[in-house]
Amino acid sequence: MEPNVYGLILLIITIIIGSACCSGVEAAFLAVNSIKVLEIASKQRPKSSANQLLKLRKHLGRTLTVITITNNGFNIIGSLVLGVYGAMIINSNYGLTLFSIVFYILVVLVGEVLPKALGTKFSVQIALLSVPILRILNILMKPFLILIEQIFPVITAENEISTDEAEIRQMAKIGSQKGLIEADEAAMIFKVFQLNDLKAKDLMIPRVSAPCLNGSSNLNEISKLIMIDNSPWWVILGDKVDKIIGVVQREKILEELINGENKKSLSEICEQVDYIPEMIKADQLLTRFDKNHKGVKVVVDEFGGFVGIIGAEAVLSVIAGWWKK
């Protein structure tokens, strides 16, 4: 079969399209947001394109190797074949040089620059569309890939999806600046991370300021105090230092007074105490309130001594931004 112009044009189109597809897919795989793909995959069946994409992203080195081999096949081998084919048609050295320059410009612009830009902009869509072809190429190139991975073990490294506090803070900040999330939502995210830096001793009401009552007192004796002091919870003390009998809610005391139980002692109506160490972190403390809905906890030091009390509202005030150092 004699070389002709139509064959030359077809070869040029094949090389450029092949190179463009490889460049676009490579850019898409490097730019795709793994968290977004993970979100899509969680809503689809296990063998969906999104889940397969996650597997390819997990072995990113191997996937990029497949794309690079394919891309170089089009660019290098294709260019060599094209050069030989073009030389058979174009007899002039000047014409062959001009043809090479035009082909180079086409490969750079249409085969590299434009597809990489599109691959970056539509990374999720392009990456998902490329999954079936990449899986086939992975199977076809498997013997060659095994050999390459033996020579360059770094290719086999798994690319796990992970993030840390600094990244989440930065994402929240960027999302707020671009209007993707509300400013108060971003601020709340920052405050949640602050919980890990605070301890119960930072947020508690210290013992000297904590509302305390003697357990031997009856309701009639403390009725006037309860009327003028709006503390929601009271610590009921025993006859010894650091002896805590329990805690009682102000509403409970008022309810008993209304029912005429004036002679009842505080030790009779108090609830069991939930103790927490003063060094417990605020985020862990919040989960303790979740498991035990009692509104107040007694904070103790390393020796078990009573050092203060703390309620869930103290922790929540940090998230809301009300807490001040």
C-alpha cells in the first residue's frame, strides 16, 4: 500500500488524540479530590466506577506508570512512525522541517496543554470515564508492571486517603472565603479543634466558687439561699474535708419545697456524683456527658480531692465561641 496524504492525516489525528487522552487522564488523576470520590463511592454499589477509581488512586504510582507508558507510546513511537511515513510523502527537506514544526506545535497545544487544563477542571468526570480503559491496560501491562515495580519499589507505595487538623482548618478557611460554607460554620469547626487543647480544669468552676451545701441541712434551712442564688446545681458535702455526698439540682430543691417537704435533709434528695479527673480533655469530657446525661460533674485532682464542678454548657460554650480565657 502506497503512502498517501490521507494516511498521514489519519496517523497525525491518532497520535494527537491518543496523547491528548493520556495527558487529560493523567492530569485528572493528579487533580481529582479523593474525598469527593469517596463520597460518591459511598452512595454506589461496590463495583461501581467510583469504587474502582478509589482502587486505582490507592495504587497511584502504578496507575500513572500505565498512563505514562501509553502516552510515550503515542508520542515517541507514533512520532517515529510519522517521521518515516512523512518522509515518504514529503520530498522537500524544507517541507519536512515545516511539517515537523507544525506537528510539534499541535502535540504541545492539542495533545498536552489543552487536555491537561480540561483534565484539571473536570477531574472527577474524566477520571471516572477513564476507569474501564485503565483497568484493561493494567491487565495487559501486568507482566511489564511487575518488572518495573521490582526495579523501582517506590511505585508500589499505597496512596491512602488521609487528612489532619491543619488541612481541615485550611479547607474550612478556604470554604468560608469562597462562600462554600458559612463563616460561623467555619468558626465552629475551629472551636471544635480547640476542645482537644483544653482540659476540665480550664473550664470548671473552681471549688472556692462552686455552690456547696451541707448535707445535714434540711430544706427549710437553705430555702432563703436557694431563692436568691440561681445556681442550677449544688454540691452536697459531708462532715469531712472533700467528702461529697452527692449533687442536687436547684429545680429539685424547689420542687420539694413546693410539696411541703421542708424537713427533708439535702443528703436524702441528692443524686449520685459523677467524678472526672481535672486533666481530662474537653472533647473526651463532651462524650462523657453524652453517655451520662447528668448536667454536672465533680472535678477531682490526682489525689481524688474536690477541685471544682463542670457542666456540659461549659464545653458547649467553647464551640459556640462564648468561652473566654
